[in-house]
Amino acid sequence: MRPGHTNTYYLRLDCNDLKYTFRTASVKIEVKDDFSSPTLTPSSLEVKDGDSVSLTCSAPAPCVPHPPTLTWTPTLGDPQETLKENQDKILVKTSVLNFTASYLHDGEKIYCNATYKKQDGNYDTSLTATTNILCTNCGQFEISLPQTVQVLSGSCVTVPCSFGIRRKYEKDLQGECRALWVYSDSSHPRLTDTNPVTGNLTEKDCTTIFSNMRPGHTNTYYLRLDCNDLKYTFRTASVNINVRDNLPAPTLTPSTLEVKDGGSVSLTCSAPAPCLSEPPNLIWTPTLRDSKETLLENQDKTIKTSVLNFTASRQNHGHISCNAVYKKQDGSRDVTFSTTANILCPDCDRFEVSLPQTVQVLSGSCVTIPCSFEIQRKHEKHLHGGCRPLWVYLENPDPRLTEANPVTGNLTEKDCTTTFYNIQSGHTSTYNFRLDCSDLKYTFKEANVKIEVKDNFPPPTLTPSTLEGKEGDLVNLTCSAPAPCLTHPPTLTWTPILGDVFETLQMNPNKTLVKTSVLSFTASSLHHRQNISCTAVYKRESGNSDASMATSLKADILFPPRILPSSSCTKTASQINCSCEIIGNPPILQWFLNGQPVNQSMEGFVTIKSLNETYLRSIISLNQPKERNVSALLCFGFNSLGSDSKLLFVNFLQTSAEHIVPPRILPSSSCTKTARQINCSCEIMGKPPILQWLFNGQPVNQSGEGFVISQSLNETYLRSTISLNQPQERNVSLVCFSFNSLGSDSKQLFVNYPQTSAEHIDKNWMSVFIGTTVILLLLVCFLLIVIRFQKTHHYPEIYTLARKGKKVQNTTEDDNKLNTIELREKKIANSGTSST
């Protein structure tokens, strides 16, 4: 098409039989030398790193066979092209570019080029549209600086600084970069003579320390990054460095204090710290206590703070100063700036004395009066080595107690503590302390002390006053006695000395002294009913005999029973007489004949004799049984802490020893506990193994209180598992008890109750007795089965039972000789083997 083709045209149909011009519509063809640029949508982009971006470029396509070619610069992805018809039925070529934004695109321009092909031999025509990409989180050139920093002439300064750059320039920070400080109108570096030390620029830390600053360095500075491929001066912020001959004095908060004697005080001192590497040294005058220092950074500068905490007293009345010492680097002296706070203690500037109200002393011994005083500050200068301490009556300044050789502390340190010797009954009175100096004579009337001279002292105090426990408990007994005289405290002696002794001298709130001695030992049955005494001996003077006072207690120690070896039997043709002796606290004894408890009846006569509260002897007399399969006689002693048993008479035959092994409960027996249930497992080895559970002293059967499963792997091993609902009451115990004809073993697997005191122990005897009785009945039933077995096999009449695998031998001894067997000593309720 040529420019001359520009005109308005109609369509005419020219057929053989039809010729018609459509005049209802026409088209105007405009031949132009150029076209409008393509359209980019959107025309500008604000994105974030990682966003998905879609750009659409559209350009008119006048010629269907030759639409324009659309190209993107730079090529960020694969574009999708289409040829569409608009409302005027004019074709439009579109290209959609999809890509993911990154910091590399920040600030970039994206071009869309529409190229139209010419047919007249001329060059193709290219039209372009442009859009800008702004990445809002891809970083900008920015810097953070304080507006002003003040520095002491001749010292160093730290300029806190951090910056940010566009992310696409991040790679340029990895090369050789320098931090330059320049004026606003120049890129020439300044302050190079101050040996600047800058932070890590790769981490965008431009904090710089300048040393030995001079007044000529006062100016406003900008930071310039000088890298291989990045050179940039940050002009959005600058720092004004002001080099001064002095700095502001430290700040004290609060500046004025009104305190009370004994009140807690906190003072804070703050001073500018222009140089982080050498902050000022903060010193308190006077030094009252250790202070705590910190470096804090505020909005424009860094400050050093020191917090001083102390307890106010009359010595603090006046002024306190905080001194900030700055170190110079130019060889000159350090510079100190000070601030002072006023401390007012209205009730501190007065005469006062601290004394106990009363002290008691043993006649003929010494006494120490704890004493300290304060005076008005204006009289402090009058305290010197020539001052005398006097003890006077309130109405008379004449000195008293001078014949008691008083020895007093250092009055210049306001210590008036005095020790008097060989105090006599006539010295009983009330005394005031009086200072007698050349220019200061004053009787302290605010407080006085009453000295009471006694012919005897109360006995020492024992804590606890009663000793009740059980065997194996760790016992600590404390003996305390007043110590009126510091130089001669009482001597505390234990009788008997049962363990380690530790002594201390302690001070009461009124500053009088108490001597204490702690005796530590492990309780045993040997200590029961033993008198334990503590004796306090006070030394007297002038040939008087020492005074001795004692306090004692009797130990009440619970311990499990033990059957004595003296327990034995004698046998005649018509009668068997057996004696059983036990010791325990408390001792309880029961006889069992063929598994049945023996009462006063025709089958036997029982006498019980208690020699004391821990020793019990019982004698039983039985008619000689005519049957050969009779007479297993067992003595059983027990209490809440354990049990012991001994089989004193046996008149039946026994199978060979290698076929019977006494039972043993394995260490693997244990319990687990949940909120609602207790599950315990007991494993025993023995031949044969027999097992019974005891719950609170009662045998456990398959009932509502527990569910028991027993499993025998072989003839010598038995495992039993019990499940109990978690009991609500506190007094709970669970015991696994195993036995056979050669012995027994028990283990307390679960305990959920506090230690039983002596006064409550009797309440537990009955339940233990009933449970143990049931177990022994089972044991005797087993023995009777063995008797019947032996009777039917016609063994000789009497055998001696062997123990622990010893060989069994036949005997033809006279019937008067006894056959005895001791059951293994075990505790049915042994708290030491409890498992929770």
C-alpha cells in the first residue's frame, strides 16, 4: 500500500447476472508512515521478591498473512502469543510474558517490540513499549547514623552505623570494599589520620571507631562505599562529629535522697560513652558496696551506667559522688567529670545504743554484754583511743562493775561489747553504758541492760524432746544451752556418744549466744530404752567448781522380732515341752500345732512371760501324740515391722533333701502404678514354690479387691501377677509371701502410707497376725501332705531335717532327742524392700 491509496472505499459485487455496489457502509483506508507503539499491561510494576508476574503486550495486526512480530527484552521467560479480533473486527496480536520476580529485576526496564514487515523493499518498522519493575522488598540504598556525636579531644569515638543497598548489588559487597567518610560535595576520604576501624561491610555494618580525635576533625560526614563494581555515597543521612575539650557531667538519679536508717537505697549514675572500646570508668565516692555496670544505647548515643545498691545507715548521711573518668590517647592526663547527690538521713544523726534487755549469768563465771552505739556526726572527732567505757546506774555516773575486770571492744569503731569476769550475786542490777572521753561525756539513756546473776542455770534443751522411731532411721538430736560468756562458752557432752557430733555457736536476735551440739546416728534395737543425755558444763572462776546441768531422754525404737537360739524342746514318753523366746518392739508370739493356733485347751497348755516390753518367753506343754504322722510345732513371732518363725518339733518323715529347695523371691519382682490401678509381679524360685499375696495383712483371692494370675514355667519357678484398683485410703500395703517346708521369703512391693508411729503400731498387729496365720495354715497343710506320703511309704519313724541342701541321714537316737528346723528369718512387712 502507498500513501496515494488513502481514500474511502465501497464494496461492489460484479457477477454475470448480478452487479451491485453496497452503499450502506464503506471503509476508509489510511496509509501511514508510522504506527502507534504496542500497549503494555500493566504499564508499571510494583512487586515483591518471589511474586509471580504476568505482562501483556498487544499491537494491531492490519495484515492477516503478515502480523507483527512481538519480542521481549530482556527475555525473562517463554511468552504465549495469540491473534485476536477486537470489537471492530480488527485483528490484534498479543504476547503474554510470565516470570517470577527477584531482586535482580529491581529497577529494570522491560521492552516489548512490535516489528512490521514491508513489501516494497524498505526496512521493516519496529515500534517499542516500556515498563519499569520496582521490587518493594529488594532493598534500597539507605543508612542509619546518629545526627551528632560528641567526643573528648584526644580520645576515641565510635560512630554507630548500618546501611542497606539494593539486593542486586549484594554481590558487589563480596569484593574489596572500603568505607570512606567524606564531605557532602566530595568523594575524597577524610579522617584517614585517625586510624579508622570499620565493622564488617559484608554484613552491612559500617560502625567506625576513630582514634585520637582533634578539634580540627569537627565536621559533618557522609559514608561512601568504595567497591570494585559499586561506588556510592549515602546522602540521605550524615553525622556531625563534635570534638570538645569537655563532656557533660554524669547524671545521678535521684539527685537527692531522704532515707531512713536501714532502708534500701538504689542510685544510678549515667555518663556518655562516645567510644565503645574505651568507655568511661565510673567510680563511686565513698565506696559503699559493689556496683553493677552496663552499657546502654539510646537513640542518638551510647551511655555507660552504674547502679549502686546499699542499705542506708548513719554513715551515709551527707554526700555521695559519681566520677566518670575518660582515658586520653594523646598522652595527656585522663579527664574526670563528677556529680554529687545529697543523702539526708534525718533520724541517723543522733545518740543511740544497742543492748539486750536482759542477760543471765551463772554466779562465779563470766558474761559478755553485746553492745554497739552511734553518736552525732559532729562528735565523731572526739572518739579516740583515750575514751573509756563505763557501766553506770541511770541516776549516777560513777562507774560500776570495775572489780569484774571488764574488757571492752574498740570504741573508735563504736563497739562497746564488754566481758565481765567472776560475776557475783551482788552484781545483779540494771546498767547503762556511758562514754567518757576528754571532750565527750555521755550516758546512753535510750536503752539499758539487766544483768541477772543466778546460782544455777536451766538444763540444756534437747530437740526433739522425745525420740520415737524405728530401726534403720537416721536420728538427729540437737542439744542447746545459753552461752553468756563469749570467751568461755559451755562444754556440751553426749552420753553415750552414739555417732558424729557437730557443734556451733549461734547468735540470737538480741545478739546473745547459744551453744548447740548435734548428735547424728542410725537407730537400732540396741538403742531402745537407752538413756541419751546431754550435759552442759559452765566454767567458774576463783576456785569455784564448775557448774554442770544435764537433760536426757529415753529412746523408743521399734524393731522387728527375732527368735532367740535358746528356743528349744524337750521330749518324754508322754509329753513334749517347748520354750520359745523372742525379742522385738513390740513382741507378739503365737504357737501353731499342725497348722492350727494353739489355745488353752486339752491339746496343750501355754504360759507366756514378759520380762520387759521387748522380751517375751512362752512355754507350751503338749501331750505326746500317739499317731506317727503328727506334730509340726511352730513358734511364730511378728509385729508391723516384720516376723520370724522357728519349727521346733517335727515328728514325720521327709523326702530326700535334693528334692526340696527353700523359696527365694527374685529381685525382678516389682510394681507399676497408674492413676487407677496398681499392677505387681512376684517371681519366686523354690521346690516346690508356693505363693500368697497379702493386701493390708489379708490374703488376696479372686475378688473385687484384686485379680491374680499365676504362671508356673517349671516345678521350681512361679510367677504371679496381681492387679488392684487404686485404693482411696492412705494406709495400703501389698506383700508377696512364699513358703515351703524348708523356709519362707517375703517382699513388700507397694506401700502407700506414712511411717507408722509407736503409738499407732498396735492397730496394725491384728491384720498382720490374721494374714500370717492363713499363710502358716497353708504351709502346715503342705507338711501334712508330705507326712501322709511318707507314712504310706513306711520310712523309719524319725528323721533329722537337713537345711539348705545338706544330706539327710537316718537316726536311731532315743525319743527324748528333738528334731528341729529353723525357718529362714524374713520380714513380712519390711519397708526396706518396698517398691512403688
